[in-house]
Amino acid sequence: MDVQGLQMTQNTPAPGVFKRNPPIAGEADAIEAAKNGDAEAFSKLYALHKRRVYTLCLRMLGNVSEAEDMTQEAFLHLFRKIGSFRGESAFSTWLHRLTVNLVLMHLRKKGLNLVSLEETINPSEEDTPKRDFGSRDPQLTGSVDRVALERAVASLPPGYRMVFVLHDVEGFEHNEIATMLECSTGNSKSQLHKARLKLRELLREPAQSDQPAGIKEVVV
């Protein structure tokens, strides 16, 4: 089934299988008003972005309850920090980075390892893998069934899912991911490579009639 919005074009800067929405009309005015303490303008920003922030949290955490809590936390943090937005990037990009950092801090507080150290390609040459694991994966681009893909991403092991979401969905570079997750660039590339292999395997499996517990369908 063709699903509009899951197809990345060749000239898109960030590789991946999810396509970002275009700029939102009236967003710039709402941002400036919210900086000046306009509660109605902030409510508008919340309404415009809450679904995508929730989707990001759900993809990273794989848990509905935690995703809902972190979405609220992200907007509370936004309320305190919106004055620091300088427009050097798209507001959605800035908000997503803020959200990613909050989720990572949340996971660290829980004492969870964000990546597996044993996944490093070569301990002596961590940042120079022999294979280019970070390149665009043509088998995961093109038209993909939205529900099947979301289920497959949700079922990835946490380390694989984290790197896949950060790189192929959010568009972060491997050096940025390595800094965020406190791992090597080679480790990030290895995790992404294995995540894509696992996704292809999952997407080849017959569709299941029942949706995994704790996972809601999310819309990009």
C-alpha cells in the first residue's frame, strides 16, 4: 500500500523513510507571541506540535505511558526555554532536539544503557568501519505501509530503535548521535546497519492481526 509521507526523495538531505511536514502557517507569529508570554500563542504551538512530539517520544521509548509523560515534560520545558529559540534552525527541528535530549536524560536516570558496547564494529578502529553502515538504505525507502513500519520500529531492540529513530527519522548525523549516546561513531553506524537488517526481516514477516500491547498507531 502506498502511504504518502513515508517516501524520501533522492535530494532530501537527511536519509530515512519518514518525510517531515512543511513549515506551518502562522507558526512564526505564534513563536514570537509565546516568547512574550502569550498563553494562547503557546497553546497554539502545543496544538501544532503535540502529535509529532508524542510520536517521537513513543518511537524512542516504545511505551505509551512513558511517551505521554515525556510529551508533557517536553512542552513544560519548551515553556521555560522558548525564549532561547533564535531561529537558526526550523522550530520543529529545535523542538525535536530538545525532546530527544529530555528522553535521553530520562533513560539515563533509569539506568538504561542506550547502546550496547559489544555492538562496536572493531574496538581498535571504532570510528573507521570497513563497511559504510551509515549510508542510505534503498530497501527501507520508497513506499512502506505505515502501520507495518511503525510496528516493526516499535519491536526493535532498544539500542537499534534509538539509533534508527535518531538517524533515519530525525536526521541526526552519526557524530551527533555518538555524542548524544556517549558511544563511538562506528558503534552508531553498526547499530543503524543492524536495525535496518532487522526491520527488513520484520517487514517481510506476514502481517499480524493483533497490534503489540502498549503500542498505538502513530501518524507522521
